[in-house]
Amino acid sequence: PFWVPLNVLKQLPADPAASGSQDPAAAAAAAGSAAAVARGVGKGSKDGFQQQQQDSPSSRSAVGSEEDLPLLQRRNLETAAAAGQSPGQLLSSSSSSNTGFQALMRRREVWAICACQYAQSYGMYGLLTWLPTFFSDYYGVQVGDLGGYTLLPYLLQGAVGAGAGALADQLLTTGGWSVRSVRVGLQLAGMLGPAVCLMAAVSPVVGGSAEAASALITVGLGLSALTLGAVSVNHLDIAPRHAGMVFGAGNTAATVAGLVSVPLTGWMLQQTGSWPLVFGLIGLHFVVGSAVWAAWVGDKPLPEDGPEDGSVSSGPQTA
């Protein structure tokens, strides 16, 4: 056979006919001896290969005892061995599917970002589009005077947003706040605060004063900028290696909210003419988004983001 070593073949006579001096009994004995040696070599090679596989640290650490593995996993290992793939490579390739963007999208921490961005942007885009109409229809403000009522809220929002990051850093470094406490605290203040202000702006509390309503809306939009130290940076907390993708998922949810909010508000006004109903729906989005955020927000890198050293993670953890 092809696996008989050459040194064994060299011990055999080249041609029985050429060895005329050797009797048939001696030739048969020589042939039997060669066959025995060949069988021993074959068995030794097989045993040596099995011993080598058993002694391999990577094999022991990767798959353990083959008898302890489920039938499907044993078949996968047999398939990998036939393809020249080691057990460690097989497990590494399978565990790599547990990391990355698709795996992250199965985590509630990522969905907390998406849900919160949707809820917050529903009110933001709705107000941005319909705020001038609100002051004109509900309080009778003249078109020429609308700038004084609609510009100030966004100026204050920009100023608060510029300091939101510094405030978050201050709370983390010297305030003794945990990352989760900062993210939850700033987000709740930036969503529940505007919800209260918006509902007050269309309530009897303002006494029909456009100036009072404008002040409440200004305060509400200013508070909403505090979320820049919460949901707007949380992707760096939970997925630093895939932060851009998670941020994009949240922004996509925010854009969808704008696509829903603007036409839905117009339809509601056309059907009911009720601004309290419009502001109430915005406030409901803020409250629900705050609840989801407080329940699901994460503050540590997720296993699905992958280890920092770039190696393959051992698999996902339950949230």
C-alpha cells in the first residue's frame, strides 16, 4: 500500500524471480514480515495522530471530550476536520456571529437608544414644524410677531446643549455619579420637563397669555437639550467599537419619528382642531420614551460589541 514506508519496501526483494537462490518458504516468511511491519506502522501512525489530537491544548480547551459533545456539534467537528479546519477555528468562526451590529440590534440597550430617539424626535420635529402655526391659531399672534415667540426657544436650547456635555462630565468626575445615573437623570429631565411645560402651555395656567406660553415652551426646549449628555452619547457607553452604527440606528429612528409626527399633527388638527390633543400626544411620547430609557439603558460595553483586544468573544450574555 502507498502508506508503507520506503525503508520497509527496501527490505523486500525486488523480484522473487531474480532471487533464485531463495526458497518459496523464505519468500513467504519475508512477505509476511513486511506486511506485519506495515500494519504496525499504520497503526502507530493512527495512534500517534489520535494521541497528538488528545494532547493538543487548543483541542482540549476548545472542544473537550468528543463523547461529551452533542451529536450535531460532533458532526460539525467531523466536517471541519474533513475540510482541514481545526476545532478551535470552527468555534471561533461560529462565535464571531455573536458579535457585530446585527448581534447588537438584538440587545435591549440598543433599542433603548432607538426608542428614546424616536420619542424625543417626535416632539422635536412636531414643534419645529407646527410651533408658528400654534401661536398664530391658539393665541392669535400676528405673523410679523411670530419670530419673537418661536426663535427664543431654540436659542436657549442651543445654549443649554453647549453646556450639557460639560455638566455630564462634571457629574461623573467630581459629583460621584455613576454613568447610568448621569444618563438616566439627564434624559428624564430632558423629556419629562418638556412634557410638563408643553401641557402647561395649553392649559388654563397661562391664562390665555401668549408670552407665558412662549416662556414655558422656551424652558421646555431648553431642558430637552440636556439629553445631549444622555441618549446622544450612550452609544459610546455600550458599543464603543460599533458606536457609529448604533448612532446611525438611533438617528434613523429619529428621522422616522419626523416622518410620522409632521403629517399626523396636521391630520389631527384638521380632524379635531385641538392643540391640547396635539401637545398631549407629544407629552405621551416623552413619558413612554423616558420609561423605556430608564428600564433598558446600558452603561457598560456589551459583549456583542466584541472585546477590546480584537479577539473573538465567548458569546452573548443575557440582558
